[in-house]
Amino acid sequence: MIQEALKALRKGEMVLVFDADNRERETDMIVAAEKTTPDHIRVMRNDAGGLICVPVSWENSESLGIPYMTDIMNEASGRYPVLSRLSPHDIPYDEKSAFSITVNHRRTFTGITDNDRALTIRELAELCKNKKHHEFGDLFRSPGHVTLLRAADGHVTRRKGHTEMSIALMEMAGLEGVAVCCEMMDDRTGNALSTDDAMKYAEEHDLIFMSGADLIESYMEFRS
């Protein structure tokens, strides 16, 4: 299954990954950032319905100089005390939020259209792939409409969220360490899409579905 998923990602196809019953209990659509098209954004927006985010590897995050949003809030809390009270210290399924800053590419207009978001995402991946991290501030603006997620150092060896799983997939596939993920929601219940329904969606749309546990096991073998 993992080899089929990696082949799909290299071809620019999406894969579905369920994290775990003891975590978010969510299935995310995942695609390589460097392969992202407006059609990917449209499908995520219409069929998944969660927040379209861009996981960035720890290495790329360091080179870009992007912080965790919680670090920004801590720095600004002296002037805006309410930010200390808003600290996400009580996340029920995790100890730390992966959220970083939001960006638009400077060639976009509003930044929110499918075309604009695909452009921002693809250009970010290309910038990282070409080792031009120092041009980040020249080519992008913030705040924007593409939410960046900063992967933990060590990725799934340290944190087992969709952020790190997305990056693990990119690494195993030989793709740049920037991905796109979006949670699959259920229109009927208002909750996350059930695993059974996510698997049914994958079957109907000829997509690979895999569990986070299998992904992490494969990544550990890949790293060994």
C-alpha cells in the first residue's frame, strides 16, 4: 500500500491518510505541494471541506525562518495580554499546535481563489526545492490565505500528526518537503468523516487510503 501511495504522489495524485483512533480520528487528503493544481484545491474545498493547510518540513521551516504561531503570540503578549490567555495549552489530542504563519504569493490577487492558492503552494515548494529560502520574504506576503504548518524536528519520530505524516510521505516519495493536507468533514453529522465513509470515498474515486500506523511503520523502516 505504501508503495502505491508513493507512486500516486509522484504522479500528482492525492492520497487519504487516517491518523489514529487516539488522536484526531480524522482522514486527510494529502498531495505534494510541488504537484498542486487548482483542481486539487477545488476537490479539497468541495469534497473534504476542512482547512486546507501546507505542512512544511522542519528543515525547510528552519531555512525559511518561519515560527510557530504560538511563539509569535508569546512574543506579542507583552503588548496584547489576551494572547497569553489564548494559549492552546489544553489541546485534547496533542501537546503543541503545528500552526505557523499564513501567506500569499505576491503574484496573487486576493489569494483565496483556487488558482491563487495553488500558485502560492506550488511556488513555495519550488522555492524550497531550488534552495532559494532567502527569497521567501521577497516573493511572498503575510498574512495570507495559505496556512503553513511547521513540522516537528524528526517529523513522525517526534510527533504523529498529519503535518508530520505528510512530510514523511514526501520524503519517502523523493519529493520536496512541502505538502498540502485537508481534513475530510461529514455534511450530515457536522463531524469528521467516518473512517468507513473515507474508505468508501477512496474506493469510489480510485484513491489510496492508508492508516497513520502503517505510514509511520513504513517510514521507520525507510529511515533505518
